[in-house]
Amino acid sequence: MFEISQKTTHRKLSFITIILATITLLTLVYYLGKTEWNIIELLRFCIGIIFLWMPLGALFYLLLKRQVQETIVRFTFSAIASYTLTTLIYFALAVFHLQLLFYIEAIVIFIGLIIYSIHKKIWLNIQIYYLSWRQFDWVLALLIALSLVVNIPYQKIWEHNPTTNTYKSLLDTDYHYFIGLAYELARHVPPLQQPSTAGIPERAYHMFPHLTTMLLSRFTGQTDMLRVQIIYHNIIIAIGMCLALYSIVKILTSSKVAGYLATATMYITAISYPPLIATEFQFCYFTLFPHVSSGTEPAIVISPQMYSGILVAYGILLGILLISVRCYRKQPVDIVLIITAIMVVATSRFRIHIFLPMLPGFVLLTAYGWKRTNQRVYLVAAALTLALSFLIYLEMQSHIYLSSTASLSLGLNSLSNPQEWPYRLINEWPFSTKIHDFINNLIHNLTAFKWIWQILSIYTYVALNMIGIPLLIITSIYLFWQPVRQEFLLFTSLIVWMTVVSTLGVTCLKFSYDDFSLAGELLLLTRWYPFLLMIPGLYQLYQFFQPHLSLTKLTQISFIIAFIVISVIVQQLARPSILMTDVYSSAINLSGSARMAFAYMHDNTPQNSVILTDKYIEKRIVSSITGRAIYLEDIDTPVHMKLLKAYSSENREQVIKDLWATSQSEQFCRLLIATPATHLIENSTHHLLVNNPPCIQPIWESANQSIPVSSEQVTIWKINH
């Protein structure tokens, strides 16, 4: 009878597994179809990421075997560590012009892993049981597949209107800047120039997310870096985020169901809620659960550097969690600690907003670990982190970068000034105006008032607009949990430290060229740290009330499945959020002829070409689509203002106006040859006044191409220097 019952249970589980596997595969096929993949591209993508990240990832996976027993956790940490440190290694070698060693190192590791596996007979020792598709975690796979599907709206690059033959760019301009720099890194690492202002040094700022996109492009053979970033890179980040969240919550709760719920909350149940008070801003407004408006959308839609940096941060926090558990038990942590330490260093160029609070927090945690366990590896990790961070700092001070773009200072940065945009963003919380006026009438010393209002406004903004009231309550519940003061002490301490210190940095950090770019954007990370504690906090509530609930296990699972299914349906039927609506409304339209001209520049001109045009210079779109540097674009940013001061004798905007205003060949050629431009793009809507000057010759004309429904004519001229 018992054997019959076992067989019946096994058949039911097999049937459920088949259903889950089928739904997962169909979901992936749907996603691949909507994002326009083909079989060859998919194969090249898979082979590319294997050769790019598998050598280090597999090495870490083997080294961590004794310290991280759970397979999915070890795989997740190893994968994110490889994602992080592969880029760091390539950059370090490229600084010394030793990129060839990067490929040699990957080949050596790859061959070494093969020899090791043969010597240890790993393949022969793997039981068929573990290779069975029935043992695969299809629930987690399905949640990740659904997460990719709900991200489809963020992965649309172009919208084509066949009637007018125009192409609308559906990306925020930050993505175009991001791609422009990725193309520049394909030409030279470190970058020799700003892709949006050719010939002028780039800032010593974020580099690694752009470099990762460039490496993805190189290893997959996809030359269109817009697609590489929006589709390839964002797929990697989304999968990594889901796995990291699952692994962290699974360790914290010892529950796979809690891990599944955490995975679902990242994207599937992430519904955009409207603001509860009137606001002029499209994101980070006051609403009860701002996970989308203050979390995922600002990262995905307007800050690809931050999105990549958060993945690295979650990988580090997973490492800290593993260290925290082993530190409490006084077990060895050497491998996982050293890998985590180097990952902390890498955040300095993935996302410096993460690095600044994390570095001191990590050093303090290593001091505690050394005191508790007396293992010298903690001191070694701290020393290694500080030494490598110092080397990164020295590299950022190199003359190759634009001067005064890597200098920090402390002081009042006036980010809460209600009279200036975007600083008044920080005052967009309930009753802020009344409280501001009350404190202003109460405190007459202007300096004291500014400091008090700055601290009050920023901390209130973080609590209400970034973290949100429900998450604050849930986090407070989590902090009273006993394991928080035991095996999870280091992990929880770092979460609290990162949140508090990031908020403190907003109040008093000043940056050399733009306060908001550093201090202001620290705000955008404050939600991501306590978000990791949401499901563990809810899990504690569930355990407390569980004895008083009369719900069967089947009923509870049914509620969870219904919640996820409804969330997916709502995600598909919901209107675009306020932020997405704003991005679509300000989208840039390209004519068919302009798109073909840019494609010609991308495919048929040398990589070191420099484009000069008078159109789109207020945007960042030309350098990202053509893959070539441009003489001038992106004129309305703090970076451009900094350039005007640093290069006051070179007014590029005026040079462009003079080129299109003169009809004298001699004057035109004198102005043009003085620029670093190699190609000039002319549009019929604003044509040149000069007639056949000797310094340029046409190499492409839209009039000679088969372009349907195009009223605009575009000519590409080659400049004869």
C-alpha cells in the first residue's frame, strides 16, 4: 500500500513538473519572439557569455565548494562575481595595454578546468539523478522567465511608423550616452575622449558597466551595442537580480517558498502605483509602496549604470551573508571573503554611489570578524580592499581624464533647496511646504536653518518616498528577529549601514562638477538595500500568525499562485507608468533617410571617425546609433557646462552655427579643418550655404538610395584634412 502511495505521489510530481517545464519554455519562446531573437543570434549569445564569464565563474564555483554547499547559492555568487571581476581584470590589463593577457588568462583557466575535471573524474562521478530534468528547479525558472516577460516594455528600442517611414527612439537619453561610451571603450580602454564631445577627455567616473557592454558585444559578435545593452545586458542583469534575491532570502528564511516570493517581488509583482500627492516629477514621488517608481524604473529606464551596479551590490551582499553565517559559527571564510573584498573594490567603477558607503562598512565588518574569530584572513581582506581601492583612485586621477571630475568634499550641498530644479525633488513629500515654513519662522539663523532643513527633508524623503511606510514597518519587524543578532549580524548591519550612510552622504557630499550627480543619485539606491529584508520580515509575521491560521497548505499555495498570475495580467494590461509616458512623449524621431545615414556611418566608416552635424546636438543619439564620436551633442548637461569652463576658448556650438551660416568656401574650410571631425552630415531641412567647398566630398546621399516616404534628404560628406 505504501509503495502504491509513493508511486502515485511520484506521478503527480512528475505531471506537475512537466506542466511547469512546458509553461517555462513557452514563456521563454514568447519572450524571445517579442524581443526579436533568431536561432543563430541566440546561439552566438549563449556561446559568447560562456566564453566571457564561464572561466572565472567555474573557477569560483570549484573554489567555493567547501564554504558554500548549496548549489544554487554557489552558482549565483560565482556568476555575479565573474560578471564583476571579469570586467575589473580586463580594465586593469587594458590600462597597461596588456589586453592580450586577458584572453590568454581565460584560455589557461578554461584548459585548467578541463584538465582538473578529467583528473578528478568529475563527469564520471556525476549521477544520472542530478542530470534529470525532473530535478531542475522549474518553479524558479518559471519565475525568472515571467520576470523577463514583464520587462519587455523596457526593452523596446525603436517604434517604426511605416506610413511616414520614421523611427521613434523609445529610450531615455542616458542610454544613448551609455552606448556612446561603450563604443568609445571598444576603440580604447581607458577612453581617450568623450564620445559626445570628440577630442576632449572623458570624466573619471563610471566605466565598468559600459565596458561590460563592450565585452558582451565583442564576445557575442553583435555590433549593434544598443541591442547588446537593452536586450543582452539587461537579460543578464534581470536573471542575476532574481537569483541573488532568491539566494539571499532562501538563506535568511531557510524556505524555498519565501525565496520564490522574493523572486516574484523583483519584477513580476512590481506594479507602478500613482503618486498620492501632486508632483511634477515622474519618479521617486510619494506613494505607499514605491518599489517601481523609486526602485526598478529609475534604474532600468534612466540609469543603466545604476542597474548594473545594483547587481554587483546584491552579489556582494550575498557574499557578506555567507561570511556572516560562517563568522558566527567561527568557520573558515578565506575564499568567499577575498572574492567579496575584490568585488567591493570593483564597485568604485561600477557605481561609486555604492562604493562610498560600502568600503568603510566592509572594513568595519572585517575588523569585527577578525576580533570574533581571530582569523587573519579578515585583516588580509581589509588590507587588500584598501590597497586596490587606492590604486583605482590613482588611476582616476590620471591626466587622461577630464580634470576636476573625481574630487569629493564635505559641506552643505543645498540639495534640498526648494527653489531649484532638480533639487526641489527632495521636497516632494507630504506637508513639506508647511513644515518648511514653520521651521523657517522658528529658526532665524540662515546657516542653521539650511542644515536643519537639509537633514530633515532628506531623511523624511528617504523614509516616505524611497523606502515607503510599509517597507519601513516590515524592516523594523525583521530587525527584532533573533538571528539578526546572531548569524545574520554582519549582513543586517551592512544593510542598515548602507541605507543610513547613503542618506547621510546626500546631506553633506559635494562633487567637483555637479552635486546632484553624486549626492543626489545616492538617494536612488536607498530603497534597494532594505528591499532585501521585505520577504524575510513578512516571513516572520507569517510564522508568528501561522498557529492561529486554519489555512491548508494547498490554500496558501493557491493564494500565492493567484497573486502572481493576477500580477502578470495586470503588468500586461496596465498603462505605461508616469515615467515611461514621459520618456515616450520626449522620444526622438528619425526619418528613414537619417536612420540609413547613421547605419552607413556605423557599418562603412573607420571606428575612429568623428561626426559633425547641426542636428540632434541637444540629444545624445548620434554617437550611440552610429557608434562614432561626435564633435558636439548633449549640450544641456552639467558636463557640458563644465567643458565650457575648462575649454572656454573652444566654443563648439558657435563653430557649428558659423559653419552653417557662411557661404564663403575659404572661411568654411578654415573652420571645418580646425575641428577633429572626419565626416559631416547635412540635412536638407537645414542645408549648408556653401557651394562645393574643396575640403569636403560626398560619400553617401539618401537621394541615391531606395528610401520609401522620406521628405528629408541627408548627405554624408568626407572631410579632406
